Amino acid sequence: MKIGTLQLPDQPVILAPMEDVTDPPFRYMCKKFGADLMFSEFVSSDALIRNVNRTLEKMEIQAYEHPYGIQLYGKNIVAMVESAKITETWGPDLIDINFGCPVKKVAMKGAGAGMLVDVPKMIKMTREIVRATKLPVTVKTRLGWDDNSKNIVEIAEMLQDTGIMALTIHGRTRAQMYRGEADWTLIGEVKNHPRIKIPIIGNGDITDPVETKKAFDRYGVDGIMIGRAAIGRPWIFRDVKHYLKTGEILPPMTVGDQIDLIKEHLELGFSFKDDRRGVVSMRRFFAVSFKGLSNFKETRIRLLQAEGKELVYQILEEIREKWGDQLLIPVPSKEEK
């Protein structure tokens, strides 16, 4: 699959941009297991122009991360164009525009998925950003604002005409947030529309290798983007790619294997953050790790509440001693439920 001049493998498996998740340590873990393309956390155009330190931290790119995109969001066209020019100087391989974030503080202010209620402005903004940078520009969006405005087919045509090089579609409306099931039929309709020539990347409810292959086969998308299913399971990229290539499901990891990966992730975090921030930033991963273990609730609470580095490592070793040889049984695909 090509995005402008950027060559990716056929049927690439891509890490979705996720705020407070896709930081450098997590991106490293996903790259280690074969993510074909990764993105920053989303970057506020207004904050980037003001040189806000937290935002500048998001702009840093590690050499191993390429191919890599920085995702921008904002409601002001001038600010978005200026931030695209700034972003180009940081050296990403592409710029992605966020027209899909559904959270209230973003969408209700007219940014992210909020752009779906002002399509002419969305198209004008995209066209101006494409003109302002030499980098490939891509867009991530949703099916529409709500069930009464699932206008993604028309939007996709208009976005393509602005000069974007790829489009990612999350199979829900803004009103759905992350509830209910993703509707891939409209994603497939966009991909198979005779006017659409750019790559179409599908996103939503991809949780395992079987679901991934089904999405490629049934809807014909060019790439798959995995988001929440990668949290706590960065090896999902390896498992998916192996299945796509061979048709074989890899054996599940043991609890001990996952502990080793968590400790590697922790150490990477401490290289970017102080000990407290490193521990706190891992809590979202602790919350979804070790799924399926019996009588684990109390231990999980201790892990989530642990403040110090030493205590976290102590609890992890207690988990290894008690459950280390147990297999982490994957969540079954919808087809198997």
C-alpha cells in the first residue's frame, strides 16, 4: 500500500493514534511486534503554535519509529495550516488530520468529530493543509455525526478531491462514541466506490487475527488500524500478521511472558519520565493486563494503586510466582462467540 511516496507492505496493520496511550514507550512495544505504521498522540494545533511543553514532547520522533505520522486537530483553519508547516520541520513521514475524536471537550468545540457538522469547513481546512506542506496528508474520521447523517461516502469523495493520500474510517458515528458495534458496511462502500482511488483504512472492533482477516476479505480495505485492542497487548500486531501470512493462530503468551514485556515497557517509560510519572502512565495498561486470571481482582487493585517503582516490581514478581505459567487465553472473535 502506498500513501503518496510512502511505501507500506500489502495489507498493513497500523497502530491508531490514541491520546495518553501512544507515547514513545508504547510505540516502541508495538513497533517491536511489527506495527507497520504508527502515529503520535493527537496534537493540538493551538498548543503547538504556542510552544506548550507537553505538546512539544508529543512531537519528538525516535529513529526506530518510521514510518510515522503526527496527527493534528483543531477548529481554526489558519492555526491548523500553521501547525502543519511546523510539523513538517519535525520530520514525520506524513501528517494526519483528526476529524474523528468524539470526546466532548474536542467535538463540542468544533474540532475532531465536531467537523462532521460543518463539512464545507472540513473540506476547506483539508485543502489548505494539503497545499501548505510537501508531506503526504491523510485524514481519520467517522461515518458521520449521528445515525441521521452517515454521509461518509460523500465526505470521502470530497476529501479525496482535496489531495489527501489516504483515509481512515472508524466505523461508528460521533454520537455512538465507542458504544455498540462498528459498522463496516459503510467502510466497504467507500472502499468499493468507483470514484475512490486513495487507500482506505478500516478501524473499529478489530480485536484479533480472525477479525482482521475477515475485514480485509469482506470489505476489501487497503489497511487495518488497531487501537484499543493493542492496549496491554502490543503483540497483537505479530499475531495478526502471522495469521494473515500463514492462516495459523500463534499460541497464547504466558503470564510470565507478559510480565517480562510489562517490565520492558516500564523501563522504557522511566527513560522518558520520572519514576512517578512512569508508574502512573502504566496504569491504563495494568487495567487490561492479565485478563482471565481467577481471583485476580485484589492484586489488580494493588497494582493500580501502587505509587512507587519498587512496589510495582514487587507486585509483578508476586504475580509471576502465583500465575506465571498460566496462559493468557485470547478474547474470542465475534465469529466464535
